[in-house]
Amino acid sequence: MPRINIMKIVQLISCFTPGGAEVFVKNLSIELSKSEEVQVWALSKSNDLGFAKKMIEELQINNINTRILGKRPHKDRVKTILLLKSALRKYKPDVINSHLEHITFFASLSNMFSNRPIIQTIHSTKISRPKMQRLFLNKLLNCFVAVSNKTKTILINKVGIPQNKIEVIYNGIDCLCFLAQNRNTKKTSIKIIAIGRLHPAKNYEGLLKAFKLVLDKLREENPYRPILDIVGDGKPKNSLITLTDQLNLQDKVNFLGVRNDIPQLLADHDIYVMSSLWEGLSISLLEALASGIPIVATNVGSNDEIIDNGIDGLLAEPDNPEALAEKIIELIRNPDLRRRISMNAVQKSKQFSIEKTAKNYLKVYKKFINIKDLEIQEKTPKLIR
């Protein structure tokens, strides 16, 4: 028999863009849609129209309706609140899950004077607007979902959110989608890849400097001929290209822009490097883990909750090109280490499946929907028989 009580869920994001949080929301929504009714709403239009079109099509193929409210940067605040309030009144979702702090501000105001549960996922260990979170959003939200234990600790100690208002749910991915078959770890011509938006948080300047050190130290070792491919786009691109020229790396570094073939790229490369200064629970790092590509990542954010150093990847001191270069060279010179890390990484990735993540989100949603239903029942006058 078909289910009678299907939950109506709104996932609220900034825009349909190739960011980690947005890609996670897409994957989560697709998984949730297997049992519930899900819509994904974006406040603003994306600057990357091609990616947005593909993302929306993928959601719609899975019977997930989408909506773009059309907010302009730094404008339309009141208009957006009213539009969102109207959309919520018409759709009548059972629960709202907002992603990223500034999105939650609009969601909370639009949802005021409603008993509809609203949940915010905190995607980074670097919390935006902590005072607004503590003094305003804390009073309007039912729950904060932290993507890692480290994020939870920061919410408690640095933001002041009560522990009983926080649930830890690790991000998840479709692990099988990224699994690379027959990975060759014996090659000496090494292709290194870094994936993520070109943003100061990713510290691509540090990565380029580290790669220069790698090439200099391996210069006398003729078999090793590494190249570096960087996937992503953003405002710092021109300055990064300039730095590449200054370091005389133009023949060894390729800027590939935004790509939609990440599983194939991970399969075609030999080492994945993340040089970030801060992270939440990186979707890109999880995808690399699932692919089995040997990983070098800086020990920031929640990376140490994904990587066990020396077992399923290597962790390096952040903002230290020499330390990062040392770990990359260790992997390049040691194919047996790459093979062992690759096998362990695939096994580890099973802990971060999107199926497991979606089940945990549903538990949180149902918890607060049940509370809401109970409150309605208590307020409803009982008939006298």
C-alpha cells in the first residue's frame, strides 16, 4: 500500500552553484526524494548558468521541484522575505532545512509566527555572524546540524549554542559513483589534482609554492615527472596564473575551470591534494576518499575526522608549503604507500555514504515534526462526548 504521510521538505540554499554545500544539498535531496517529497529553493541566480542548468535538470529528473527567488546581491532583503513567506504559505512544507548562515536569516524571518520546524546545517568550522547565531537564530531555530564533531564543539564553545540543540550528521556522497576501478599505483609520471573553488580558504597560492618545491626536490630524479591540475573557478584565478608564471610552472600547472566529470578526473589522476586554511566536512575530500586516490590534505577543520594520518591519507601542517611538499613527495616516491592508502580510503569512505546521511537527517526532521504535531494536538479542544 502507498504511504499516506509523506513528508514535505524544503531545502534552502543560496544559489545553484558548484559549491560543496550546494552539491551536498543536491545529493541529499535526491536520496530523500526516494521516500519523501522534496523541493530545493535558491535565494539568488547563479553566476555559472551552465552548472545551474545541469544541477536543476538533475533534480527535476528525480521529481524534485526547484525555485529561484531572484534576490540580487546586497539588495531585495524585504522583498525576498515576503516572497519566501508567500512561497512557504502556498507549499506548506513540514520542515525547512537551510544551508549557510545568511540563508537562515531570511528563512527564519519568513517562518516567524509559524509552528513549522526550521533546521540549519552548519557547513564550516569558520562560523559566519556568530552573534546573530547566538542572539537571534538560536531563538528561532529548532536545531543546528553540525557536519562534524569539531563543528559542534565550535558551536558550543565559541558561538554559545546549547549542546542539546545540536545534532552531528556527517556529510555524505554516492560512494559507488566515485569508485575508480583498477587504479594504477606503479606509475612514475604522476598527475596531481586539486579540486575546489578558487577562494582564499583553499590556499592555492600555498599549493603552487609547495608544488614548486616538489619539482625542485625531484629534479635529479628523472623518472618522476609530476604535473598539477587545478579544478575550479573564482576571482583569484588571474592572480594565481600570474604566480604560476612567476614560479616558472606554466608548463606543469593546468587550470581546468569548473568540471562536471569529477569521478573520471579522480580516476585519471594519481594524487589528490587539499591545501585549505579552513574547512567544514569537505565534499570534495569525501569524493577523493571514495575514488581511492591517495590523498594529501592539510590538517584543518574536520579533515582529521575523515583522514587517519598515514592510514587512508596523509595530513600536513596548514599554511606551510614545505610540509605540504614533503607529504606529496612521500607519496610520489612510494608506490606501495599509495596502494595501501588507496585500499584503506575506499573502505573508509563507506562511513560517509549519502544513504546513511539521509537516514540521519530524516530522524532529525521526524523528531521535530512529531513535536509540532503534539503541540497542535494539545492546543486543539477535545470534543465532549
